[in-house]
Amino acid sequence: MLILLSSLASADEGMWLPEQLPGMSEQLTVMGLEVPAEQLADTSSAPLGAIISLGEYCSASFLSAEGLVGTNHHCVSGLLQYNSDAENNRAIDGYVASDRASELSGGPTARMYVVDGIEDVTEVVNKKVRRWTKDAQRYELVEQAKKELIAECEQQPNHRCLVSSYYGGQQYRLISRLEIKDVRIVYAPADSVGNYGDEIDNWMWPRHSGDFSLVRAYVAPDGSSAEYSEDNVPYSPPHHLEIAAEGIDDGDFVMVAGYPGSTYRYRTARSLQFAADVSYPFGVELAEEILAILRAESDKSEDAAARLRAPIGWVGNGLKYRQGNLDAFTGTDVVADKQAGWDELVAWVEADPIDTKIYGPVLDELDAMQAETESRYLQEVTLGYATWLATDLSNAHRIYRWTLERQKPDLERDRGYQDRDRDRVAARFAQQEQTIWRPADRELLGLMLGRLEALPADQHIAALDAFVADLGGIDGTLDALYADTALVDSAGWTALMDASPSELQTSDNPWIQLAVALEDGFLAENRALKDVQAGAGLRLNPLYMEALLQSQESVYPDANNSLRVTVGHVKGYSPADAIHYAPNTTLSGMVAKAGEWPYNAPENLLEAAAGDRTKSGWYDADLGDVPVNFLSTLDSTGGNSGSATLNAQGQMVGFLFDGNYEAMSADWVFDDALTRSIHVDIRYALWVLENDGAGHILDEMSIVAGTER
């Protein structure tokens, strides 16, 4: 049914599963695709065989036979932060490796994932689930089945597998992935190139950003995955992308293959209304307060600036995303359109007695579940921010839960607390030694404790109130927590992974005491409630999606960090009356902006731009300049950052790195007229490499002239 319906949808909208593409072959050919759709659907062949994931947040691609990988600059900000201090602030200054020996380790948590198998496991996951299975048990059975599948998959050496859900749980796929653990920085431009314009230009057009970087995958000499070692050798990927030196023109077919994170296209209208009324306004207000603290701390010393550059970027990006959504919610018909779609679904259900019997209770129960989520939102999210922002509290809670889960058989433990996760947890502790800035952590924890204290009385967490009161209030609590340095290094945290729960329950360390109080006094019970709700979702969401598929012809699943392909064209847009944005920006535009931060373009690039650009191999005669960024109609979201942009022949023409402000709400509702993706033109990336001391890297890339137009 999905293949049949695919021909009915606008192909510009949709994050398509690779196996859906052959069913769209005729439409894709009309759009301009020249690669056979069957080849494009084959993840073991080029070009999809060259597409990789960097984890939960970014995509990337192999660009040479020697493990060279291209992605966005902001996707490697954590790796740069790991290698930054007051003396060498690579998060600001960038880095160029002159040879293989000088390529820098991205740190113990840096990872790449190469997909080498995808299998439909829907029947296996649902094998023990019955219509009458209770919601809590339903969740446990599905989780157990997924963990068993993953454990079997990971019998393959060097693999990190996962089971992904599609269409609200109608389908499950086991994804087998080679895990590469040694990731090294090859080239990263200065922040004033990769983040040109900072938050002023973020999500905006016109844009002049060089948001790209190059890293390399390394493995042991025998080809197995291995932690960083001087003996490791570059990984030889099964495929790498050709780079089209000819670039793209207005109207050209383009596509992106990558790992989009999350979209909410099929959420209920009530979910969107709550986001507009509560969750996004809360997120904007909180992000502004967090940014103020981070920036104030960053200004105090060069060490602080080196440690905090990456989190300032992450928080600033999230702030603008939420504010952009709010502006879209109030300035467009997004909320009204979502409600209209819900009303149409309800009318469709009520028009037939059988549909009313099957789907009517589903819609009612989904509405009740959303109401339950809303009732706990501020309490849960505020505490979640507290444990995320205070690194030591996050570590203490993770350790305590680790000791509790370790009492169970491995396959009965919660995800993240199995034997397969131990090395990753220890690596995280080691990474933090290079990236944490505790003065900022203290201020942020104080902010969140104050917010928790200000919640209505019925949302207070009794265990937290008692802990803070015993230490004389928030200031006394912060003094006690940050005076204790017994567990501030990775060795201290890692050693506790072998402790027993009782040892931690009787610990005199205040971080451990707080973690125990929160887990035993609130978090465990709240998590149990959420598991029941998740089980209800497993029962309800497949039926909800079934109704949507029948009534509204929705055909592609929401993004879930699995491999997708999106297709479209290079195209500008008109955001308002009498305004039209062309789809390309140029070097001249970058130079025209240059000046004070955040437009402090490096002098060496400004000098190169002042030369005769017509002699550059990356000059575009039609534009009369070297291109910098371009727009496309492609459907993308967070997680697509770093995705390779491909032309009709499957050759690389850019890096996707952003979306446009006017269509920030596209995660909820796609708008053909306004939704655009923003890309670094590959010719600008190559121009920057040539003029920033990294021209030698081009020698290992497969740069081709392209076909005649």
C-alpha cells in the first residue's frame, strides 16, 4: 500500500525509506534523477553505501578510499572542544592536519556508524504481544524482543546494532552497523568560516557559511574496530562519493541521503497546540537564561571560552529553532491546518460505524495520554534540564542507576545500562575531563534548582525539597556539592560502576546522595508511569497511523534517525509580498558582510577572495563568482546536518547544514512554497580548502568534471 500511495504525494515532501524509491521510479525520472531508482535503494551500493551516521545528531559521507569523511563544522564542534584549551583554541581557530600523523583524535566518545544490513523484524518484535496484553507488559515484551535482536546482531564483531520503529510501531527494522571508534580531525575551518554569522545568520537566508569539516575513520591493522591507537590505519570504505566540480544550477535535481532525527508530522493537533502554548515558550525562556550564563562565564577566561564554545552553539541553535517555530505558529496557518487535519480524521472515523468502533476509542485515548503528558511536563522537563546541565549530577545518577540495573540479567536491564554500554559510559567520563567547565555547571544547576523551587506546590519533588532544605537552601546546596572534589575525574566515576546499590545509598558524597534521593524519591516511579504510557502508545499508534493512511494518504514515516532519501530541486522562494530570494549566494556576498564578529572572516580568505576569481577552478561563469551556499526544496530536519547533497548522477555537490527561518515549523507541517534546505556548495568547500592551507587534502578526493548540461 505504501508503494502504491507514494505516487500520490509531492516528492519534494517526504523523508523516504530507500526501499520505497523503486515504487517512485517514474516520478523520480520526471523530476530529473538519472541513477536507476533500484540502485539508489540499495544501501550496499553507491551512492548510499558511502553515507554514514555520526550518532544521534549528524550525518556524513565517505569522500575517499582512505576513510576521509565529510560533514558539517557544527557536527564536529564537540571534537574540536575536546582538543581546545587557552593555548590552542581549535573550537575558534580551526585545525589543519598537514599529514596523517598530525590528525587529531576526536576523543573517546567520537563514533561513526556504517550500515551493513537492514532487516524487517516486525513479526519477531510483536511475536509475544497479544491484543489483550496490558500496556506495561506490552512495553516490556517489545523492549525485550528488541534487546534480544540487538544482542544477536552484535555477535558480529565491531557492531553496534539497533531496532527502529516506523509508522507508530506498524513496522520494525533491525539495522546492523559497523561501529568505528577512532575518529580523527583532518580539517576544520575557523569558527569564523564554519559558523559565519553565528546566531544572526543561523536559519536565515541569504547565508554565507562554510559549515563543513573533514575527519577520518581509523581501524586496527587487521581491519577491526578499535579505540584510538598510533598503530591504527585508515579505514577502507566499501564506497566513497565522487565530487562534481561542475556544481549545480538553479532548477537542477538534487537529493540528500542522511539520518534525519525527529519530525512530528503525525502528532495530534493537541500536541502541536501544547507546543505552541507551553513547551516552546518554556524552551525559549530557559534557553535565553542558559545562554546568558554560558556567555558570561565564557567571557571570564580563555580556558572558559575554549570549553564553552560548543555548548553555546548548541543552546543558541535550539533557542532559535524554538523561537522560529513560535513565529511560524503565530504568523502562518500551521496550527489551524493541523487542527483542520485532525477534524477531518475525526469526521472520517465518525462517518462509518465500523471505523467509529475501531478508531474512535483510539483518538479519545490518545487525547487523554496527551493530557497526562501535559500535567507532568514542567516538572519532568525542569528536572531533566537540571540533571543534564550539571555534569556531576548526571554522572552520579547514571552511576546509581547502573548499580541498580546491574542486579538484573543483562537482557532485562533498561537500554543504556547493559554490558554493551559499559565502555561507552566510561568513555563519556573520560571525554568530560576535557570539556567540562564547572563554574558554568554550578550557575546552571542553581538556575534549575530555583526554577524547581518556583513550581506550583503540587509539582514539587519532596525528596529534592528535603535535600536542599537540609543543606540550608539553594546556595548551601551548591556550596556543598561543588566543594566536594572526590569524584571529579573519570577514574573516580568509573570506579563506582562496580559498587553495589547499598554502597551508594550510604555514601557521604553529596552528588551521590542527591542522585539517590532523586532516583528513589521520584525518578523511578515517574519512569514506571512513562513505561505504561509507552506501552499504551505501542497499542494505539499503529491503529492511529492505520486510520491516517486510509483517510489522508500519508506515505512516509516520521524521521527516526534512520537512513532516508529526500529529493527536490535547487530553487529560491518568496517569504513575503514583493520579496524573492535567489537560490545562490557568492563569495562577493561573504566579503560584503565581512567585518566585526560574527562576520570576522579570516584575513587569508579575504585576501584570496580579492584575487582573480575567474582563474579559480571553482568559479561559476553563470553566477560570475565562486558560489558559497544554495537553497533546495528538499525535506530535511535535525540529524540531516552534514548530509551529502547529491546531483542527478549521485555525485556530491554540497553539504546540507540548515533550514530557513520562515519554515521552521516544517517538522510539524511541510509547506511546499516556503520549506527550503540550505547547503554549502561543494565548490566553496573546495575553494576554502585550497586557500586555507589544506589543498593537499583534495588530492585524495575523486573530483570529476561532471556531465554536459
